[in-house]
Amino acid sequence: NYYPWGYDSDNGPDQWHKNYPIAKGRHQSPIEINNKEVHYDRSLLPWFASYDPGAAKTILNNGKTCRVVFDDSFDRSVLRGGPLQGVYRLRQLHFHWGSSDDHGSEHVVNGVRYAGELHLLHWNPKYSNYLDAVRRTDGIAVLAIFLQVGKTPKPEMKRILEEINAIKTKGKEAPFPNFDPSILFPKSHDYWTYHGSFTTPPCEECITWIVLREPIIVSSDQMAKLRSLSKNAENEPELPLVDNWRPTQPRYFRMVSASFL
Ligand SMILES: CC[C@H](C)CCC(=O)Nc1ccc(S(N)(=O)=O)cc1
Ligand SMILES: [Zn+2]
């Protein structure tokens, strides 16, 4: 009998390997990023995002996260440079967050957990489609941005959080037109990069991670707004959608490169 994966004790990260054996692989994500083990790579190029606001389509609650979906039927919104060869198409963005402000991010930096983490997922159009790309080591690129709680929140987050009321329960979707996610980017483009996996099932090891050093500032109220999402469907008992983050995985023999000294 099929029992969907989740983040509870009976279907959470420690159980995922039963249906997705690669979850115990050697290139899993997220990981701890420690300054001592990072290698400054001066050959790393800056990365560039050129996104078309018109590519934004809908925002949805899939019971696991809040996701914004973009038109990826051609090279309309792309990420290039950094560790990447060629352009990667923006497909979706989503968040991971905790049950309180002191945790919720997936990557951890020198022991620091942030309140949340924003993932912008892009795929390599040299492959015929997304499902083909997820089977390739250079198939996917995820730009990860930490959410830090502070006094002067980024006004650009407001647009996403205003839509939360329309997608309270699992399966709810709402139109989300005219949105350029690069307005969410922090000032600095400094990043770490390493090869890893999806942080949820199917845990495929197809991701070039680009983790930004500078977090974006959100307010405690904005985090509370994310936590007001429910993982249940409309007519089911209310279950808060919180703590949808995977603990850090072993780094094994992977190099984490830094674009900055
Ligand atoms: C077998 C293909 C499957 C349907 C893929 C569905 C998918 O895209 N999942 C996904 C996306 C992003 C992340 S994360 N959190 O950015 O690492 C985790 C999981
Ligand atoms: Zn994610």
C-alpha cells in the first residue's frame, strides 16, 4: 500500500531510503557548509539570471511546500554562468521553513541554521525535457537563498506572502502572473557550489547547487505567514505545514567551492 513520503516520524527523512534507496547515496543534499572545508576557486565565474516576469504562471500548495511555477517551454527565464555550462531554464521556486524562527533552512553554514531557504530550480535544456534532465548529473541547477529573520524585511517577499491566503490547503492553486524572482536576490552574488541531490524524494543526484552566502531578510510575521499554510486538503483536519526541511547529509568526498575569498 502506497504511503506518501513526508516529514513526520513514520514517513520522514530517515524512512525515505526504503522507497528511494538513493537517499543513502554519496552525493545527497543538503549538507553542512563549513569555512574550514571550503575551497576558494578563483576560476569560478559570476552567475547571471535573466528572467522574464511574464513566465510566472501559478502559485500552489502541494502539501509539502509553497511553489511558484514558471513557463519553461523555451529559454524564457534562464540562469547562466557560475559553475554552469550553458543556460538552465527556470521551472519553479519553492521554500523550506521551520516551526520557529531559529531553524528551517536545509543547508547549514558554520553551524548556523536560518529560518528558511528559498530554492529556484532550473533545468538543462540540452536534455529533451525535465524528466530526462533529472536523470543527469548536470541536469538541474538550484539557486538557494537563505531567509533570515530581521527588522527590515525585503518588501519583494510581500507579493508571494499575499497569495498565501489563496492557497491555504493542499492542492490549492492560484494565478501568479508577472513576477520576476530576481527581485528576491540579495545584494551580493557570492556563492558556494557543490554537486548534490534533490532534498526530497526522489533524491536524484542531478543538482549543481549554487548556495548564496548573503541571506535575504524576512520578518517574523512573514515566516508566520508561511507557517499558516496547511499540509492537509480543504475538508481534512488542519495540520500545519511546517518543518519541511531535510537534515544535512554526509559530504563524503565532495568539494565545496567558494566564489569568494
Ligand atoms: C522524478 C522527477 C520528479 C517528478 C521530480 C519532481 C521535482 O521536481 N522534485 C523536486 C524538486 C526540487 C527539490 S529541491 N528541494 O530543490 O532539492 C526537490 C524535489
Ligand atoms: Zn527545495
